[in-house]
Amino acid sequence: MELAGRVIAVLEPRSGVAKSSGNPWMIQEYVIETHEQFPHRMCFSLFGEDKINQANIQMGEEINVSFDINSREYQGRWFTDIRAWKIDRVSADQPAPADAAAAPAAPTATAAPVADPLPQFDPSESTDDLPF
């Protein structure tokens, strides 16, 4: 899956040592907001210090996130993890993301005037074609 948006939060990284293998681990979460009429927010994570450093995600950046969603059960409760596997930065010379394409375009100065979409009702006019 993929989602485009602006980074609105960079959360503190968490780290620890795996109980089973004794290897260190690190995870960092980020929140992005889409550019739709009603924006959506998504919190996703990057796992592994090398991936976190390589991505180097900063506040306010425009990015495309490719991610997987996985849910797991623990002691009768379900937890959902959105883990990114690819981060692409959106630059000014690239076309707008698909979210922005759905937004209505701003009118241009050369646009023709729009006719009144509803006809005006004149009660004195007796030539109506209504059956009642």
C-alpha cells in the first residue's frame, strides 16, 4: 500500500535488546497527513537503526510511504502495526500526488463565466409541463 502526505510528527525512537537473541533493536514512528479535502493522518514505523538513519525523515517533508499492515493478538487484545518499507521524497518538480489530483482545480482568469445552474421560477408563467 502507499500513501502520500506531509510529515507532521517525528516521535522519539525506542530501542531495546531482544530477549531471545540478545540483539539490539530500534524503532521510530512518524505521523503523516494527507492533502485531501478531509485530511487523514497515519502513524507508521521504521524498524532498524540503519533504515531510520538512511530515511532521515524530517518534520514538514512531503513523502510517499509504501507500507505493510499487520495485526497480531496478545493476551486477548489485537494490535496493528503499519511498517514502512520504502520512503520517497516528493520534490517540487514531480507531479502532484494522486490525493491532490482529486481536489478541484482553481478557476483560471480565462475561464468562461458559468451560467446559473438553476432556472429562475416565474409564478406568472402558465406554461409548465408538470402533470399535477
